[in-house]
Amino acid sequence: MPGFLSDHGSVVLGIILGALLFVLVILSLVFVFRQPLWRWMFRRTEVEVTRFAGPLADVARYAAGQKVEEATNAARDFAEIALARYAWVSSRRWLVASITGLIAAMAALAGSALLFEQNKLLRAQSVLLVEQNQRIDFQNSLIDTQIQLAEAERSAQIGPEVVEIGALIGAERQAFLDSGGKIESFGLSDLSSSTRGRIVAASLVARPYRYLAPSNANPRDADGLIRTALAHRPDALANPEILDQGAAGADNERLVDRSVSPERGDLLTMLTANSLLETEMLTALGADFSFAEFRRELAGGLSMQHARLAFADFSWTRMVGCRFGAAQLDHARIENAVVRDSEFSSLAARDVSELFAAGDFEYLPTSMAGISFRGSVIHKTGLARVNAIAPVFDGAVVAMVDFTGASIAGASFRDAMIINSSFEGASLLSMDLEGAIVFDQTFLQTLAQTAMPGSFVPERWSLAAIAAGEVADHPRYIEMTNHVPEAAYAGVQAWRISRVELAAD
């Protein structure tokens, strides 16, 4: 009923006013034809109080004269007048009370109808406000995009300086080779101090920003390119739901999800392209490669020990024989990459370059808080004694990786594949292994025995045998077989780790 009144408030109000008009018309007719009505009901047309005296006097007079019949007739007239008077008074009171109650009820119902109508308008106004807020949010998004693009335009002005630095490096490299030097001996020390200074200055001047990038159009993402192609023919797929994994068209551009510095990445790319693989001298001079977006497909032999690489992005890169000891890699991204024979382990004091002082520390730690190796293949790589709070290895292949003494509390290995990796003395507090695949039935017990005492509770997890087909369905299985040949576990029994649900109290 409230919903009906809310949706048809104007109709209800019209009915109420029509009923009130009808009652007024009836009352007017009753008033106009009151005498015929009284005569029909009471056989009297007028019943005034003064008419009681005549019949009452006749009753007294005829009674005194002992005229029984006349006294009886006079008494009957008196009774008729009295009853008619009482009936009229009662009827009038009832009629007035009924009309008053009806009018009050109509007024109350009219107020309710108006209230419902007002609520309906308020709801409509709320819908309009929601739409207005959505448009404001969209407008704010456009304004933010405009601001980010303006910042990108300002920051990109350093591009010509980077190109000029590349030309200087190329010229000095060629002069080194012309003087009889060997390419493998060419390093930062062979550059002029002015060129080194310009590299450092450029790395400091370049600032991170967000820029527009095509959705799902990364040339190195083969799966994304296939999904983009199939998005035009979803009817050709047995399971079109796979397109929901990121099938936005390549023509759809959007801001990258966080600020990066392509210019700092270009500096690194330019250095590696000119065989300048050891960057420690630049770091000692104050170079900053935080937020760098490294776009080169191969980073072979790159040495960035002690480097500032917080929020840097090395995704989709093949990193072979790289060294990042004592570097700052907090919140860096090395996603969908291949990392082989590389070192992220903290540096022992004896291994610290003379450009940097170890002080009284036994190790200079590699800082990797929040680093993400999501979807990467990591093979024969050291992460010993790193400080990595909440690192992410979701969906990755972790094969022959050394986590000895590492502090990786809060680490996430969801849906990862862990193969012959060492966690000796590692801190594994709040480690998440949901959906991870292992090839050792004693993996949980071994982990509890070798990790830092008390940091891993095996009773929270259980192992369930899975078929070989489920191993082959892992998103990084093909990459693993391409880059980790000794980890191709075809036909070997595998187990999936699941969390044990605790019984409710």
C-alpha cells in the first residue's frame, strides 16, 4: 500500500478531493430537501422545542376533564414530537461526527499521499544526485588524467637530454675502441667526468608520472595479444570467459596504474645498450633510478648493487646474471619476467665495493619490502638474508631459489610452483601458500624444521595430490620448461597446498 500511494500519489489525492466534493454535494441536497426528508422519516416537517407545550397542555386538560380518548391522542402527539426531536438530534450528531471524522481521515490520508509523493520526488532526486556524483567523478577522473598528462609532458622534456647523453656515451665508447680498447673492458670509469655527471643529473631531474598506455597491447605479452585478437571473434571460443581476464581492446587507452619514470628507465637501457653494466659508480655519485621503467627485453649481467630502485619496474624482462645486492628495491615490480642466475642477496661486508662503506655491519641488507615477482619464473637465484616484508610470488615458478636467512614475513606464494628451494633460517611469519604446487610430500614438515623456529606452523596447511594435467595447466608451466629444463616435472607426482579451516568455537 505505501508503494502504491508513493507511485500514484496524484491519483490518490484526486480521489480524496473527489470524495470530499461528493460529500459536500450530498450534504447540500440534504439541507435543501430537509423538510420532505423529515416528513418521510418522522411525519413532521419541523420539530421545534416550542411545539412540545401544546400537546403537553392538551394532555393535562383532557386528563382533568376525564376525556381519555382525547388525552391519549394528545399524549401520542407529544410522544411523536419528542421521539422525532430525539431522532433528529441523534441523527444530526451522528451525521456531524461522521462527516467530521471523514474529513479528518481524508485530510490525514491526503497528508500521507503528499508525504509519499514527496518521498517519491526525493528518491528521484537521490537518483539524480547519484548520476550527478558519477558524472562529477568522471569529470574528476578526466581532470586527473589531464593533470597527469601535463606532468608527463613537462617530465618528457628531459628526453632530448637523455638522447644527447646517449650520443656522448656512443662517441666516447667509439673513441675507446678506436684507441685499441676491448669492448668487454669498457666501463663507467672510461667515460669523462662530465658525461658521468650529466647521467647523474638526468636521473635526478627525471620525475615519475603517469601516462596513457593502450590496454592489453604489450608487445611482450603474448597471451594479451592473443586475447585482444580473439576479442573480435568471441563466438570462435569454446569458453569466451577467458576474454574477461583482460580483453580490453588495444585501442582503449588508460593511465598506467602507478607513477613511473620512463626517462630513468631509458637511461638504464642506454647504459646496458652501450655495455655499461656496472652502475655502482653512478650510485656512489648520487644517481637515483627509483620509479625507473626498464623497457629493454634483456638485462644480461646488469649490476646494480646499492642502487636506489624503489618502485622500479622490470616487468617482462629476462634478467640473467644480474646483481642487486644491498639495493633498495622496495615496491619494485619484476612481474611476468624470467630471472635466472641472479643475486638479490644481502652483501657481506667483505664483498662491499670500496665506493661504499659497510661500517660495523656484517651484511648490508637488500631492502625489498612489497616487491612483486607475480607471474615470474625465478631460477637459481639468491635472495639470502634479504629484508622483504610482504613480498609477492603469486603465480610464479620458484625453482632452486635460496631464501637462507631471509626475512620474508607476510610473503604470498598463492598459486605458485615451488621447486627445490631453500628456506633455511628464513622468517616465514604469516606466509600464504594457498593453492601453491610442490613436488615433495614432506614439504610442510621440512619447511617447519628448516625455517626460523616458530615462524611457520605446518598444521595450518594440508597437501592434496593432483594430476599431472593440473601442473601443466599452471600459467607459467611453458615458460618454466623453456627456461628451467631441469624443473620439467612431467609425470612426477605433485601436491597442492590448501589452508586448513579451523573449527568454529
